[in-house]
Amino acid sequence: HHHTPHQPQQQQQQQGTIYIIDARSYTAAVAQRTQGGGYEHSHHYKNSQYLNMSIPNIHAVRESFVKLRQLLQPMMGPAFNSGSSFHAQLSDSQWLMNIGRILSSAMKLATVVEQGSSVLCHCTDGWDRTAQLVATAQILLDPYYRT
């Protein structure tokens, strides 16, 4: 690599790296691999880096959304933990944690793409977490949506 003054050293080092972004936790990825599920080995890709994002599965995210909806729309049924304060129930729903993990993972994906790296993004089946990460990263990367 030769060094140009317009290109930061850190960016130069990351160009050419293939990031394998697995939406699952490492534990979930290994467990599913033992059952024949999808898993990418970084040694199959020259100059690659494997990252687990630890985003909960669709069932956990749906459960947290149901709790959030019950909290925000009491007419839909009783609050899931009516003895607690609003903020405690919001925290207990884990909705903000789940959304935060999706957003921070999409930000990581967008950052490495912006720095010139390639990304292989996947999870178990590719129909919830993968789509969330890739679509959110595309919005983050599109200058039309930036402020």
C-alpha cells in the first residue's frame, strides 16, 4: 500500500478487508453450526475479519415489541408488569436494547463499507436480522438521508 495524504492510515489498513458480520451471538452461531446451520469460517476468506453482532432472534424481538405495545397502548390489554413504573417497564421490555443493538450493528456495517471494505452479512436464515442490518446500513450510507 502506498500512502496518499488524503487517506487516513486507519482507512488504508482496513481497505481490502472482508468483514463477515454475523447478526447472531457467537454462542448462537456455534450452536446452529453444530446442527448444520449456516456459518462462515474466516479462514475461507483472505484478509477477513469475523464479527458477531449478538442481535436477538426474531422471537425475542417480537416479544419485546409486544411488551412495548402493551405499555404504550393499555387499551390493548393490561400492561405486562403493571406494578412497575413506566421507565422500569420500558427497560424490562428490552425494546430499546434490541433496537440499539440493531442500530449500532448497522452503523458498524455502514462504517466499514464507507471505509472501502467489503461485507458479507448473514445470520441463521437471512430473513430478519440480515435484512434489518443491510437495509439500515443502506439508509445510513445514502447521502440523501444524511443531515
